[in-house]
Amino acid sequence: MTASQQTNRRSRFARLARKARPPLAGAVFLCLMMRASAAQNPGSDWPCDRGNERRTGVSDSPLSETLAVAWKTKCVGAFEAGAVVARATVFAATAKGRLYAFSLDKGELKWQRQFDEEFKAAPCVASARLYVGCQSGKLYCLNPANGETDWTFDTEAEIMSSPVCDGPRLFFGSYDQHLYCLDAATGRLMWKYETGGPVHCGPARWGQLVYVAGCDQNLRAIEVTSPTLEWSLQMEALASATPAIYGRELYVGHFGGKLLAVDAGSGEEKWQYDPKSGGFPFYASCAVTEELVVAAGRDKKVHCLDRATGAKVWAFETKGEIDASPCVAGGRVYAASKDGTVYGLDLENGAVKWKYVSGAPFTASPAIAGGRLIVGDVEGTLFCFGAPEKKGK
């Protein structure tokens, strides 16, 4: 690559870092969610795992360049899945069956509820309903105002899959080897699709298709209105990561230590990224912007790739494996590691711009909403970071 080409490439990524934002369809989905929840500002919600139905992991909520702990609270049980935010409320579930609702602003407890369950999947808030799956195989629909049960739906194995809702339909997977579609209002089964293995990932939604990557090593596109397979792509290893969609492309990593870019309409593989790091799994899901794909793996690294070609732009190494999915806001990548640190990295070059050391490992993915970053650790502390308070004169 010539010096001129290198300069042009750096300039292109500099422009990207300044304008990183969700894809158009993801932005439309967020706008619909914000209208439904009476939210006033763009980026005020993070209603499902990865922030939107395309699961891009990107927020348009501005974050302060320097973050400080706005509030933190000790909860009962480890956080193994990320929190979600709707109507200025943080909803978070723990592995000991405790479900919480806190105010986003001050962390005040609105309600909590103890279940005889374990929660290891992120909730979802849509149309004034709160959905969450548990290890007994039960999917709960709750009133987000008070946590009271509206209805439940039983599968035959644990639910590690975080639901996503497109309005009338609710999609999620189960370890009973099915992808489910329910009537979001009533919990009535609309259809289910049998895969060849447990469904760990949360489904992603685009157009008339819903996508799942499975433990049977297949990536599938299924029609949203019926259990009809549009296409299937055989991967070389199982996948736990939720697919992320930008434009017509889908991005997902697998346990073979590779990341795939796939045409979302046809299932054709576009490129493959192999970091040659000894086959460490990509357990986490990607964050995707207009020009970049950001992935994190059990090789302890955050990888940033050119979305068009899959070429490595930069890689940043932490001191622990990374199971938490990275997210993007503005010109920063936020990644939480098992080394007990949350990192804020420059989207253009991977330089550390901010970090917070908890001391306890993080496996839950961060969420970004309303100018705040929310993440919980394995010791049950939920952190909310925001702009530092201004000191009085």
C-alpha cells in the first residue's frame, strides 16, 4: 500500500469515527420505540440486546469523552447478560433470578422481583411490555411499570436467547432446538422452526426475514410470517453470537475463531476474517457501523475491521478474555473484559481514551442510552457511567 493510499484510508476512518451511527432501518426502529415509550431524545432507549432489531450494537446517544460513575448498586446475583433501557428506566436481570428496574438518572430502585429462575439472557422492552427468558425454559411477559406477570410461554429447555420484537411478533430461541415466534401481545404461538441444535443467540430481524446462528454450525434466514427457510449457510463451527446486520450484509463470529460477512438476502459469504490467534472463539456479537465491524474474542482482543473487505484496521489486547459484546457511540468503542475493566477505545485507531477498573470480571455486554453507559459485573454490581459532575466554584 502506497503512502497516499494509507493517508486516504486513515482519512476515511477518521470521517467514520466522527459520524458513526446506526443503519437507517435500525434508526427507524429506534424512532418507533421512542415514540411508543414517549421518549424525547434520540438515543434515549436501548430496548433490546444490541440496541435494535438489527442488533448493530451502535447508539446515537452522545457520551461524554470522560466518563465517571453516575451511580452503582449492588444486586443479588451475577450479571451474565446486558441491561436494557426504556422510558428512562434500566431493566437488569441476574443469574440468581432477581429482576430489577432502576431510574436511569439516579439509579433509584423502582421495583424488584425475585423468581425461582436463573436469568442469563438480556430482557427486551417493546410496546409497554417487558420480555425475559429464563433457564427453566419459560418466557415471561411482564408489566414494565411494576414487574407483574401478564403471560408466560413454556419451551422445553433453557432460554439463553435475548428476545427481539418487531411490533406484532416476538422472536427468541431456546435450547430445545427451536426458534419461536409469538404474538407479542398475547403470547400465542404463531410458529416455531426446528434447527439442528440449541439456539443460544438472540435473533436479528431485517425486512421479511429473521436470522439465527446455531449450535449446529448453521446460519439461517427464516421468513417472519411462517417457519419457512429462506437460506442456510454451513459454518465450520458452532456460533453463540447474535448476528448483526448493516445494509444487506450480516456479520457473525463463531467458535472456530473466525468472523463471517454474509449477504443477508442470499446467504452468500462475502468475506471471512481469521485473526490467526489459535482458534479462540468469537463468543461475543459484533458492533457494526457504516464502514467498520468491531468484534471481540476469547483471544483477549478487540478487533476492528473494514466492513467492505474484512481487512484488519486495528486490534487492541486486554488482559482477559472478552465474552461481552462491544458497543459503539460516537467515535468510541466500549468493551468490557474479564480482566475487570471497561475500556473506551478510539474507533479510528484503537487507542485507549478512557477506562474503568472494577476488579470483578465482566461478561455482560454494555448498553448505551440517554448519555449513560450501563454494565454489570459477575459480582452483581451494576454500574452506570455518565458525564462527570461539574465542580462548584
